[in-house]
Amino acid sequence: MRLEKTVNLTGNEILAKSIIDINGNKFLSAGTQVKKSYIKRLLSLGISIVYIEDEISKGIVIESLVPIEVHIQAKQIISKQMKLFMESKQIDASEISKIVDKIISEIIRHPFALLNFRDIRMQDEYTISHCVNVCILALMLATRLGLTQDKVRNIGIGAIIHDFGKTLIPQEILNKKGRLSEDEFKQIKLHPANLYNAIKDNPAFSPTSKMVGLMHHEKLDGSGYPLGVTGDKIHASAKICAICDVFDAITCDNLYHSSKKVAEAIEFLEFSSGTAFEKEYVDVFIKQIPIYPNGTIVELSNKCIGIIVENTSKNILRPRVRLLYDCSTEKQMDNVIIDLMDELSIKIEKEITEPLHTIIKP
């Protein structure tokens, strides 16, 4: 299977993964042949990517760190708890803890797994999906950093509720498309304090979880918010969440920008390492994130087009690649698979996001 932009679909593609809403209802099932009317509906729902199965991606596996059933359950719980918070500034800590524990158990089961999977989300559930994804990423990073089980758990709890404060911001500001005014952005910047003020006296949440909620937008150089503190004054757990928060925001569509490539997100984290983000944490994080996830179409330095078959934690820049097309001879190739760990003279030049039919000539 491979990931494809919805706008690149032409019809007749076969879905590799079901498209499921927050209630667990299947909008389209795996194995469905895409019709043009489906494409319009997907775009209207804000679904910008889908997983498809075709000849060039046959046999390629793309698995999430967390099973889709657990992911959906987490989104349902967060949706319910966000509504409760918006109405009463209350959160059921026991429900939050249970789902975080379930996610942790899945991550522990796959201690060496790389994050190849991207979440398919509808626009109206962006914040909910974002909270769940940031929690998964933060738990993964905290685990890889070798933190204690209690610390990992408390970071996960803080991460999964980190944006709850946004529910107290006027919807016309939160859902505004385009550039925010200075006053509107000031209100957006209140969301960490909104959450912290609601839970600061609640003994069901640990100090770590509270600090993640309050400080996940702080930057090492003091340019963050809401406190504008610097360096070691920022809680270490919040530094972990900050990296995961930015990575998920960059790689997924939202109201403010279209999703960027994983490579661009990693480049941003590396560029900001030491000034905005803790370098030690960034270095560990990017080792878990393949720059070119399984199923990505790439151009190689030997002028061939290929698809990533499998990544390895040994070197995320040198995966196994199935060759599809030789641009220099304009000939299709017989799906030869090469391992870039062995073919050291060949490297990946760039990811290709254009429709394949515009590049590969019949």
C-alpha cells in the first residue's frame, strides 16, 4: 500500500485502509474501488490523504504504532472529555489515564518500530486527532529517552489534554481561515493557561501533566508562550511535548496551512534545535521518524523513480526501494528492489508528490 493525496485520485483506485469517522463508522471500507463522486465527498470532509493498494505498492506494509481500534477509542474519549471541559472546565482523569495506559502498552509491544503511518483525519476532528497523535508521539519519545514508567505515563496524560484550553476560545477565532489578527492570536495563546488554571488544583493530575499542558508552547530562547520563559526554566516534559506538537501540526493539514513533507518537518526541527527545542530530544525523536516513510514515491540520484519498501532504524536515509521507472531511458522497470545500505553510490534526491501518471510515461 501507499499514501496518496486525495486531489491526485482519478477514480478506480483501491482503498488499502478503511476511512472511519470518530464514532467508528466506516465511511469507505478497505477494498473499495474509488469513484469520482467519492473523491469529491472526501475533499468536502477535509480528508486530504488516503491509503491505496496498487501494483507498484504491492506487499508494502504501513502500520501504525497504535492499532486503529485504539486510535478511534482514544478520539472518542477525547471528544467526550473536550465537551465536558468546554461546559464545566472539568476532566475525568480516570478515563484519560485508562486510554493513555492502553496506548503505552501498544508502544511497549513495538519497542523498535519506526513511525511510518500518517493518520487520516476529517477536518472537523482536527484538534481531537491532533491531541491523540501528540500523545502517541510524546509517549514514543519519552519511552525512547528511557524515562521511568510513571514519568512516561504523566507526560502522555499531559500531552493528550494539551489543547483542551482551546475549547474556551471563541469558535469564530479558533476556526478562522487565514491569518489571525494580533488580538485574535493573543486569545489563541491563552489556551495553555486555560487548561492549567482549570486543573492546577486537581490532585488527579500530576505536576508533570500540568506542566506539559502549561508549557508545551514555550521555546528555549524565550520566544514561546504563555510565560516566555527560557532554557532550564521550561519543564523537561513540556519540551518533549513541544517537539511532538510541532511535528504533527506541520505534517497534517489544518486551517492555517497544508501539510508538509516529513522531510520538511524534520528539517524544521533540526534547524530549530537548540534555539526553540531541546537538541537532545530532537536527536532521539528524528531517529524514530523515517524521512521517507514506507510507500513514499521518490526520485533517486541514478535518475530512477522508486517507492520505499522498507525503512530500517540503522539508517533512516537508506531504506529499501523498489525501482519503477528510469527517467534517463524513459522505460518502466521490472520492480527491482535495491537496498540503499548496499548501494552506497545511490541516494534519495527528493520525495515526489505529483501524480505518477504525469511523470511515468507509458
